[in-house]
Amino acid sequence: MKKPAHLDVALHESLLATADLLSRRRAGEIAEQTIDQLVAMRWLTWKGGALRLTEAGEGVLVKAQATMLDNLRAA
């Protein structure tokens, strides 16, 4: 069963925001529910007490960023 498109968009937006916060070392601002959801998707993992993007998460992030740029160019 395929997920509705709006769920994919919401997940990608959550991943984009999470990656931004992680890059600025502000993981404490990420909602627990978001962390749990992204860990369940295997896009985030805990390593040494720190949140990290997984290889799969990095791949999804690159695709989400490309989609966002395409949408900005089309606007």
C-alpha cells in the first residue's frame, strides 16, 4: 500500500528541517516525535549519544533538496 503524497512531503520537510538543525548543532530543538519517526524510517540513527543521518537518510535528503530546488526554479 502506497503512502499518500502529503505524508511523503511532510516526511521530507521534517528531514530537511532536522538536517538543518543537526548541521547547526541544535539537535535539542528537534521534536521527539520527529526523531522517533525518522529513526523508524532509518533516516536517522543514534551514534555515541548523538543523532546522525544514515546513508539512506543522506540519500533521501539529497533527493528532497533537489526537489525543493526544482520547485523554486519552476515558481
